[in-house]
Amino acid sequence: MLNALFIVAAAGFAFLALRLGLGIPELFLAVALMNVAVSAYIFLLAPEYLMRAITWVLVHTLYRLRTQGLQRMPAEGPLLLVCNHVSYMDALIILDSVRRPLRFVMDNRIFVTPVLRYVFRVGRAIPIAPAREDAAVLDHAYDEIDAALAAGEAVCIFPEGALSHDGNIAAFKPGVEHILARRPVPVLPLALRGLWGSVFSRRDNFMKRMRLPRRFRSRIALVAGTPLDGATTSAQALEAAVRALRGTWA
């Protein structure tokens, strides 16, 4: 019914515009400007949809992505996602693959980057820092993560704390246990495969990575495991689960 009303309204607008002397080019221009205005309004109301659209184009231009096991993810309720950290594209690949709205925990030094800072804030990312660098930022991050989980949101964290330097999975830091001690929510282990050696990973230097055309449109995968009980799991158990999901395909 609503679509029919929009069609009738659009036809009425076109008829009125032509009667007022507008030509076909001017009519198309007016419709384009109206679309821009509507898109801007939708972005202000729900910026995540525009971000997801841009993310989809970027991810599927650079990679051939396959997902596995994401049907195991709870459709609602508080959820903590943990994943290995291979490249600067990791969060975008997860965002593109997961249908639920996500809050990402990210390095505060990247979060405060000029220009990108606005994007991260729109995406409701949560900045975090080691206690030795900024204890106040760390405490605030834990509070914000806990508040998001209390509100039934899904939060994604990379427990290694940094990008891989060799393609292997580093030991998970105890911060994930601190989060679960405050609020023992279900935890979904994720594993990214095939990103090591891409231009956005830390293999070789930038120029060498750029000279590897085989990495363009390369096959990658995001694999999800079975949700674990946050009240009984540990950083070591989560690390083992992610390692098992990734296997030997770095």
C-alpha cells in the first residue's frame, strides 16, 4: 500500500513539474536532488546502513569472501565476539558478514585519527588503550563495553590486542576475561582466513605487498564457531577455539 502511494505521488510530482514548464533534464535533476536529500536524512537517522553499503562495495571489490557458521550467532541478546587480528580490513569484513549491529573495540591511537575519528564515532566504536598508556581510557572502555552488553548489544573485540606480525595468532590478553567477569555473556569465536600477506596486513613492507597482484580479489573466509558460556570460558579457551577455526589457512 505504501509503495503504491509513493508511485502515485511520484507520478503526480512529474505531471505537475511538466505542467509548470520543466523539461525532462530538469525533472531528472529535481528527482536526483530529492534522492540526495532523502539519503542524507536516512543517514542521519541510521548511519549504519550507509556504512554497511560502503563496506559491502569495498570488501567485495577487494576480496572473494566466503562465510561459514554464522547461522550459529544468536539473533538477539548480549553477545561478545572474539576474532583473530590479521589486517586493517578485519573489522570491515566482519561488519559486512554479520547482520546484527556491532560495536567494535579498537585501538585509541587509531580512533583519534583526524577525519576517520568522525567515521568511528558514527560507527559507535569503543576506543581502548593499555593501562600503561592510558588507564582512564581503558577503564572507560570497560565501562562502555559493559553498558553495551547490558543493553543487549553485540560487541566485537580482537583479544590479541594488535595486528599479527607473522600470520600466527598471538596469545589472547586477559582483558577479555575482565569483560566477562563483569558480565558473563555468551561468546562467539570467529576466525579470519586468507588475509595474511594482503596489502592491509603486516607481511613484508608496503611496496612489496603492493607488487603482489595475486592478493587482489583473493579468496578469504570468516568462520564462526559455537557460542561459548561466558561464565565458564577463559582467554586461553577462546584462543584455542579461534585457532581451531582458523586451522592452517592464515
